[in-house]
Amino acid sequence: MAQRHLDPTAGPVPADALAGYLRAQATEFLRALRLHRETGAGAAASEGSVEAARALRRAARRVSGSLHTFQPVLDPDWSKAMRPELAWVSGTLALEHAHASRLQQLLLALHRLSGAAPFPPQGHAAGTTARTAAPPLPRDRPAPAGSAPATVPAGAAGAAPGRTGTAPCDTPAPADGTPGRTDTAGRATTGRTAPARATSVTAGAAAVRTGTMTDAPGRGSTATAAAGPRGSALAVAAGGAVPAPDRGNLTVGAAKAGALLDRQLTLARTRAHSTALQALGSSRFHAVADKVAVLASEVPLSPAAAGADLRPLADAARDRLTDAVAALPLLTAGSPYNAEALIHGLSPDPAPHPQDAPWHQVRLLLRLHRYALEVVHAGRPPGSLLDAGEALDRHRDAAEAAAAAAQAARTPRIAPATAYALGVLHADQRHEVEAARYAFQRCWQKEVIGTL
């Protein structure tokens, strides 16, 4: 495979270029830290706080990656001590955003697979709240023949004032007057009379709209946690105010699957938020911030930095990336609908998908290569590399979303309809993994052709 090396006719790149790059990123880190403290980071993080956390992660990644690539021209003891600390900062701050975006991705996929509109139109004007308008209720659907329509009262949970909706009835009442029973979703399956069916179906419809379902006997699953973490999670994922999806448009299985994922990922996001707050107030983070403040004014270079050229080190990062890409099954990935990403989909092992690890490694090496180009060229890397990085980001997000759906499906005593919906969702996200691999293969072809 052709490899692109830096132009040999250009002059050497001195270590001062690396020093200037590190000082700029350290300054960006300190600026983002000040903004994060000014905007606050409570349970309902503001948009400015979210952007500041993102800038902190971005600067920490670039400093850590540059220390890894250009380690020979830096003080060895200092760089070895700084790299894991910066990786810890970046990883800790990334968890909250990862859980929030994963929840949004799975809920959007559930609505897309159900043929329902995920979000109503919303305004982006300044001063809008997290929920600009109440989501519209689903259209009235006629009940099957032989059953009485059930009307949701205006005061029921999840119903907008002054609106009524007709809930579907699945099974007609038996003629022999058999006593009715209720399944785990709170929906009447048989009933003695039509009014009894109406009461049970009304409760089930209200439970679907509010996201409060009973997945197992004696246990309720709440779709949303406190209003603060829930609203903050969606705001973090979308970068702005996003109303919650209306699960009234979903089937019972899909609605219960969404409620289960909502509960699990919102809890994980809340824990990650608390962990991030504790980390930002710890002495460990203060020590890292002090070192970054020193880096903003003085870069500890090694004696070998005098007269050193950074181009061979940047070429080495490119070579490591090329070798890792050569080990990928790009020929298979270049064939649409190859279903390679679905292999081991029914494995009982809860560990991450084994075939995803090489792709994740390529993503990290591609990021290091991009940062090296930013140092050497002092500018934005080529667009094909950015597109390839975005494809691998989508690959990582879809793989983690599929793992979250599989983990939710392992919850004990869930209803068969819920397990089925989670299985369909898992397969959908594995298809997204396959599509991301195909997109990366196309982007890499353009990158290789550009080197010829």
C-alpha cells in the first residue's frame, strides 16, 4: 500500500514547532478550565459547561498524543508522568457525554425502526428551555372490533391538558364472562366487560406515555430519573435543548425497551457526572492543572531536541497507522451488506465484540497521525483524514450502542416483547458498524489515491 511521507524537499521541522504547539494547547486547556468553573457544572450542566468540558478533553488529547509521538525530543521523565494523567482527565470527562449520546442514539434508532417521528420540530432561539414544547400525542387509532374504545383522561400522567386519545385494545372480551387478567405491561389481555378493559388499557397507555412500565412482576422500571440529569443528558448529547421522545408512538415492546435503556444509561450518566465532578475537585487534577500551567510557559525539551527534525517522528506515526490499516479486512468491508459485523452476535460473552478491537486501534492511531500533522504542518489535516476519523467515530459509537442494547437484553425477567425489541435494536446497531467500516474503506481509498 502506498504511504505518504512528508515532502523531502521541504526543510526540517525544528523542536520549536512542537514547543509552540504544546504551549498553545496548554493555554487552551487553561482557558477551558476557567470557562468550566465560571459556567458551573451542577446536576443540570449548562451549554457553556458542556462546551468547556469538550474543549478540556480536546486539549488534553492533543497534548497527550503529541507527548507520545514526539517523546524522543522531550524530557523522558516528565513526558512519561504527564501522559497517563492527561489520559485520565480526558477519559473521565468523556464518560458522561458518551452515556448521554449513546442513549440518544438508541432512542432515535428505536423510533426509526418503529416508523415514528423521534422529535417534534423545536425552536433554537436564545432563552429556550430544555423542553420547548410538549411532544404531540399519537394519532387516535381505532380499537379492534368487539372492544370498547378507551379514552385517556386529561388528568392522566403523560397526557396534555384538554387532549384525549384512544388507546388500542388487542384482545376482544370473551363471551363467557371469564375474569380479566393483566400482563406485565399493565395492558388488559382479557376482560369481563368493556368498562373494565377501558380502565386497564387507559392505565397501560398512560404508562407507555410516561415511560413507567413494569418489566417484571413486582418491579417497576422508570423511564426517566430526576429531571435534571435526564434533561442534562439529552442536552449534552445533542449540544442543545432537545425534548424527550414521545413513546406513545411506539409498540409496547419498543416502549419498554426504551424505558429500560433510559433507566440504565441515565443512571450510568449520572454516576459518570458525579465521578467527573469529584475528579475536577481532586488534588490529582489540581496537580495536572499546575503542570499544564507550567507547560503553557515552558516546554521541557530533552538535550537531543537541539537540531532535531520532527519529520521522521511524524513519518513513524504514519507508518504505524498504515500497518494497522493493512491488517484490517478492508476487502470485506468494501462489499456492502456483507453481514460481517453480525458474526458472534449471539455470543453469551458480555465482553466487547472481538472483531471491533482492531478498528478501535486504527481510530487511535489515526488520531495520533492527525495530531502529528498539526504539529509539523501547523494547520488543519487533509479532509480525507477527517472523514476517515468521523467514520471510525461512528463505528465506535455504534459498537458501544449495540453493546448497551445487548447488556439491557440480559436483564432478568424482562418481557419477551422487550427482549425482541432489544434484539432488533442490537442488530440495527451492528449494521451501523458495518456501514461505518464501509465508509472508512472508501475514505482510506481516497487517502491512498491522493498519495500516488
